[in-house]
Amino acid sequence: MQIGKKTRFIISFCLVLLIAGLSAGVFAVANANKAVLPSLTAVPFDRTYIDRMDLHIDATQFVFMMDDSGKYKLQFTFTAEKTEADFYAILDDFYILGLPYTEMTVTAASANGNTVAIPGAQLPADYNGNTTPLQWTIELQFETAEPVHYTPTLQLTYTSGTKYDLSETYRLEIPLVVKVSDLSPLPQIMQEAEVYFTLGIYTEDSLALLRDKLDEIELALRSPENFNDTQKNIWLQEIADCINRLSPL
């Protein structure tokens, strides 16, 4: 049986739709499995010249926007360095309590050389008598179907001293903040409010009030403690009030 050009076109078109549908389905599944990254990270931790070592974490607060996937991933770097080359310092243990994570990955920086794990890592110095830092990247994945506010603790145990036989063991607790917030529809409302500045039909003074309010909210959103439903509703009302007060030219 001979297939006409029109029939071949229909078959080809259907195959394209089928392949496109399969590709979209695969992409949707892959996207659904992808963990959401924080919309905000803040508050680095620095502790220097105490117990003969310097400690640094690039962020201790993490805020996520609610996502349908329910999967979230936070990441931070941890750096440790002894303060004098001839001091003795070793990291004994490193763990996080108070966050129900499903997966934790610790990746050593390439400069760490053969020192991969945090527990048992002795802080080094080079041949020139200079201290050298060790650094790791920590990734934590967790899941939640609703807004949450966790206050986990990073617990670090280490031993240090001017010499090995004069060393003592210490435990340090570093507070963390991990929040998943539902700010909907605030981000969309703020974006839609930007349109009023492009219309050219309102006075500068009334637009300035709206601009000040949007800038105020944007600045406040950089602080995790300001993410809550009560404050969100207040901001929504304040934006609406500013829009209602816009004065025509």
C-alpha cells in the first residue's frame, strides 16, 4: 500500500507531538525532583582568636519560598584555621541537630589535599611556617509540604592547645535558622506595582510614597525574622493603600 504525502505529513506531525509530549513529561518529572535553593541567605559566622583557631561559616540563615515540589536544599561553607603554625588543633566532630534533613553531603575543597573528612582533620601549616585553612562545602536536603521554621544547631567539637600535651577539648554550638515561607501573592503584587511607575499619569509625590513602601518591604525581606503571614498581610494592605492614594497629573 502506498502512503500519500498528506498521510506521511500527518504521521510525522503526530510523531513530533508525541516526542514533544514525552520530552515535556520528562522535563516536568526532572524539574519536580529538583530541590529548591534558598531565596535568601544571611548572617555569616566568624569566630577568631579563640581557643587558638579561627572559624568561619559563610551563612547561618536560609529562607526558602514555598514550592510545590516540597524539596529544598541549603548550602554553606565551613572554614577552619589555627592561629599559629606551631599550635596543635584538630576537629573532632561536626554534626547538625534540629533539622530533619534527608541527605547531607560534605565536600572538601581541593586545597585540603588528602584531608577529606571533617572529623579527625588536623589543622595544618606549610613548610614556610604559615597556617593554611581547611574548607568544606556542606549541602543539606530536606522536605516539607507546608511552611516551617527550624532553629537547628551546628555542633562542633575540637581539640586545641599550644602543644599536643597541653591541649583541651571544646564544644561549640552555632545557631542556624531555616525557614520555608509562603509569601504568595506578595512577590507578584510587588512586581505588578512597578507598572504604575511606567504609565506617566501620576504625580511624582504620590509615586514616591509607593516607591518608598516597595523599597522598605524589599529591604525587610532580607531579614528572615520578618517572614510571617501577619507581616505579609500588613505589607499587602500597605501596598494597596499606596496605590489607592496615587494622584493623577
